[in-house]
Amino acid sequence: MDLGLTGKTALVCAASKGLGKGCAVALAKAGVNLTINARGAEALEATAEELRALGVTVTAVAADITTVEGREQVLAAAGQPDILVTNAGGPPPGMWSDWNRDDFIAALDANMLTPIELMKTLLPGMIDKGWGRVVNITSQSVKGPIAVLGLSNSARAGLTGYVAGTARQVAKHGVTINNLLPGIHATDRAVSLDTGVSKAQGISMEQARLNRCETIPANRYGTADEFGATCAFLCSQHAGFIVGQNILLDGGAVNTTM
Ligand code: NAP
């Protein structure tokens, strides 16, 4: 399917690895020129080279997207992109009683206020052009809370509320905002969560992974490639009527009817 994106421009945040990289790869395959970001310069530059090999131009900005200074650097490089994919690392796991105010502020900064700041900066340019796409990478925790990820449950719920209202205000300008909700995917984040479970329960990494697979009807982890393909479709010319949705990519893990 031709996604109709050849020659468009995109900013994809937190994209040297994992789901962000999956989105960047899928957009590059659709002919989108990219600005990508992550904190670590080495992995970021390696990903930029992979993307350039797909025939698009790529600007890589090593910066922390959750800081004011980092966002300024990234936004200066990105200009007025047609597409924004927001992403950042997820908050650490713990118990409901573990976190203090500073922990909550850090989670809100990373997973709620950073995407909101990016949207506030870039939506006006999209509205002026009469076309734009925003995809926020959030989490299945928005639909079904994950006990050990209370910081994620909280911060991402806040972002989801902001998107629900904002998406319906900008849609008449040809700009769509939607959220992609990953369930368990085979990325470094999954390895880090499996490591925590393996240590806490005294089981092997392989057993921790098998146990988590059993909680997923598809009985496997998702891949960054299939996640990226869904993101690229949401950014495509065919998805202009999909507005303010929260789309689960979880292999059926969240047990809801709707
Ligand atoms: P990942 O494999 O650990 O990759 C994270 C990427 O983000 C890396 O490129 C990392 O590079 C970059 N990054 C992290 N913090 C950043 C920051 N402050 N500024 C700029 N770049 C940053 O993670 P993932 O699995 O792709 O997860 C992406 C998001 O989806 C996370 O918020 C995660 O919580 C959420 N999620 C993931 C899963 C899953 O199973 N994978 C499930 C639900 C939700 P640097 O470290 O070099 O900055």
C-alpha cells in the first residue's frame, strides 16, 4: 500500500532503539525525511546510518527530550515537521507506596508534559499547512493498569486526557492526534523488566519471558517492526479520519470487550 508520505518530514523522539526506532524505520521506508533523537550519540548515529541507507535524509540530535534544553535542540533541528512521534523512556517499576513527589514529577515530565510541550510547539505549523499527524507512544497501562508501573499508569493517563480534548480541536485543520499503546514488545525495555522479575522471583530470564508470554493471548512479544508499521499507517494519507484514538498493540493482553 502506498502510504502517500513520500517527501514528508517527521520528528521521531527517542528513536535510536526499540519502538521509536521501529517507527522511524517504517516512516523512512515510506519516503519520510527524518529528525531522530535519543540521549546516547553512538547508538543514535548508528540508527541514523541505517535509516539513510533507506534513501531518506536523517538529522540526528543527541539530547534528553524530557529537558527544556534538549527539546530546544531537537525542535531547532526539526523545523516544522509534518509528522511528530513522541516517545521517551518509561518510568521505573515499584510499589504504590514507593514513590515521592519528585518521582511523580519526573514521570509526569517525561511521559506527560514532554509530549504536551512538543505538541504545543508543533501543532500550529501543522494547522497552518492544513495537514499533520501526531502519534504518541504511550502504554497498555492506559487501558489496564500494570501494578508495578504506577508512575506510568498515572502519567500516561494524564497525557491521554490531554490528547482526547486536543485531537478533537485540531482535526478540522487536517491534523490528527492518536496514541499507540504498546503491550509487551521485544525491546531493551522488555529485557530490563524481565531482569527485574527474574531477580525478584529467583527464576531464569528465559522462564520470566515464558511466564510473560503466557499472559498474552498471542503467546509472544510484539516486534518493533509491526509497531512501526502501525505508526506509519496512522501517519498515512489513509488515516485522516482516525482522530483521538487509543490503539492497543498488545497481542490481546488487555482483557476488555471494547
Ligand atoms: P527502549 O527499547 O528502552 O528504547 C528507548 C529509546 O528511547 C532508546 O532509543 C533510548 O535511547 C531513548 N530514550 C530514552 N529516554 C530518553 C530521553 N529522556 N530522551 C531521549 N531519548 C530517550 O524502550 P521501548 O521498549 O522502545 O519503549 C518505548 C516506550 O514505550 C517507553 O516509554 C516504554 O515505557 C513504553 N512501553 C514499552 C513497552 C515494551 O514492552 N517495550 C510496553 C509498554 C510501554 P537513550 O537511552 O540513548 O536515550
